[in-house]
Amino acid sequence: MNSEARVSPAQDEGRDARPPLARWELGVLAGAVILALLLGGLNLGVPSLWHDEAVHVFVAKTIVETGQSRMLSGRPCPSGAAYNYLLAGVMAVFGDSEAAVRFPSVLLAGVCVVLTFVLVRRLLGRGTAAVAAVALAVSPWSVAWSREARFYTLQQALYLAMLLLVWHALTARRGRRAWGWGAGACGAYLAGIATSLHSILFLGPVGAYACAMAAHEIRARARWRSRWAVAGLLVAGIGAATAGGYYVALPQADRDAIFTSGGLDGTAPEPARDRDRADPLYYPRFFANNLSTGYLFLAGVGFGLMLWKEGRRGLFAALAFLVPICALSYMGYRRFRFLYFAFPLYTAAFSYALIRLAQFAATARRSRWRMAGAVVLVAFGARLALSTAYLLGDSIEAAGGAHTTLARRHPQWREPCQYVREHAGDGAILTTTYLPVLYYVGRVDDWY
């Protein structure tokens, strides 16, 4: 770790400050937000609702009618509560069409682009922030989730907000300001828990950073070590209280999903039936297979470089992605969407690598080995440009109203919903899916 990591948090505040926003930065940020809104908002009502979206819609309808977050069965629905209430407010004003119920996710995707820019600029600099904001805006994974009536863009926005508030708290000079920023971070965390139960993972990077700083400054015999130890214990206490709250307050089905079948012991449920999810490299393989092996390689280089070059800021940024992916890889019950909240830090990593490698290539004339390295980088860049074109094509296809995207690849849920919408005027519909019939037809005569 460089000399920047050996100063106290108060002394580091001056180094943490960034220059005022330049016009070109505002232009890039505005362009990224516009791209996110366009790619998310165009043809938003073309695909039919699918099962998981319909669940949120009917819970939101129940909230509008009764004020309570409940399933159609009457069972409480604690998961996604904050999003369900947000969706209920939107539906009360704009109705429950496909476009109306999905539009909050589009707006939240734009918010995530802004928060990514602000956070990454604070941690890794303006160039990296600009590239990361654009990369997040046009990523097919981001575009796919921005077109879904689900809570994942809200969860991502709350995670980014929490990280930004935590960093302000850690670098504040005055104690009152630190406690104020910390209170805001706790509020963002609690809102994340109200949005998704697995938002308990928000605490992981903060706790890991506090432990790393405590260990470093105990070794350096710095006077700040007690503060970092207290911070680590505080994060652990909040995590334990959250887990205890889950065990005591959640309905039996949700409690069992977390503590019994959630794979907390690292064992994948029914590995013989789903070998992909039994793979410990499940999440890295997703990035390699769907979002380019080249970008996965760049992200790995970026994490290494930021740990080497950026001191505390680099450590904080790297842990914000690496801790969640390690925790989720250990848990036996794996889903790609569980990691989406930390995706902006992945884009920050490969963006940082791009900026650093471009700076290296710009100095190629200084020596022969730099020139040779620059030639390799140009060849790699050409191949990466091809991958980028393919990824942009995926995003444009999703914006055109594609029924299958990186957020929705389950034909057993998707195809019955589309069938029901296309045949809603027929005399009779026979299907194995309950919710889309209720949404598009308005009634279900028989259910077995």
C-alpha cells in the first residue's frame, strides 16, 4: 500500500477532495443519463409482464386497496416492501399498464448512473467516473433490469448512496459531520433491507474496510486504531441485529428460505439438478459468458491496479465489489441478480483499467518494451471494440422490446405470459400460469 494509505482519515480528506466539475464532465454525465433513459424507456410496454413482475404488480394493487403489503393469498410479503410501496404510489396515479409499472425502474437506472459517477469520481478520479457512467448506462445487464418492474435498480441506487455516505463519514474532519453522514448511511442501509432481504450484504464491504484499516494502523501503531475497531464492531453488531430480526420477524416461509434452503453453509441445493449454480465460479462465468471475457479480464486488472495505486480509496472501491461476489459465491443458493447491486463497481474496475492502460500506451515512445506493450494493447483494444459492439447490439435489441434479456431468461415463466396477452380476447384460455391470466383477463374461473 502506498504512502497515501499511511495518513490518518482526517489528513486524507484533503487528498480525497476532487476538483470542481468541468463542463466536459457534465456533458458526459448528461449524455450517459439520457442514454440510460432512452435504452430503458423505449418500447417499454411491448413485452408482456412476466410472472415475477406480476407478483409485484398484484402486491402493489393490494397496497393501493388496503394499505398492506400482501400476496393474493393474503400472506404478508416482506421482500421488496419498499419497492412495492413505491410501485403502489405510481400505480395509484398512472395505472397498471406494462409501461407505467416499469417506468420507475427506468428513472432509477438514471439515478444509478449519476450516483456511480459521483462515487467513482470521489474514489478513482474524473476519467474513470466518466467511462464508468457511460458503461453502466449502455450495459445490456443494466438496460435489461431498467426495463423490469422489479426492485433491483432501487436496491442498486441505495447501495451506491450508502457507499457514498459511508465514504463521507470516514473522511469527515468533524465528528458531528461524520455522525451525520453515518446516520444517512444507516438510513440507506435500512431502506435497502426494506427493498431486498439480501441487502444485508451491503455491510460486508464496510466491515471489511474497517477491519483492514484497523489491522494496518495497529501494525503502524497509529492513534486511529481504536476508531476502526469500534467501526468494525458496530458493523458486525448491525449485521447480527439484522439477521436476528430476520429470524424473529419474518414469516416461516421467508425465514426457511434464508436460514434453511439459502445455502448459508456453502452447500448448493440439489446440485445434481442444477450444476451451473453448484459451480463456485458461477458469477465470474456469468460475466465471461454474457458481458465479455475481455471486460472480465480488464476488471481483474483494474481491481489490482486500484489496490496498488489508489491507497484507501482503491481499497474501498475494490472491497465494494469483491466482498459481495465472494460472499455470494460461498452461499449455495446462487442467482445472477443477487449481485446486480454491486455491478457499478465492476464497471468502475474495468473503466479504471482502461484509463491506466491508455495512459501507459500514450508513453509508448519512451522505450522499446513500452512500444511492444502498446502494440499488444492495441490488438487487445481492437478485440474489445468488437465485444463492445456486440454488447451495444444486445442493449439496442432490449430497447426494441425483446422478450428475452439478461434480466429475464426463463421461458417457463415468460412464454405463458406472452401467450395470455395475445389471446386475452379468446373465449377460453388454458394455461399453467395464474397471475398473467388474472392481470390480462381480469378473472380466473378455475385453478388447480
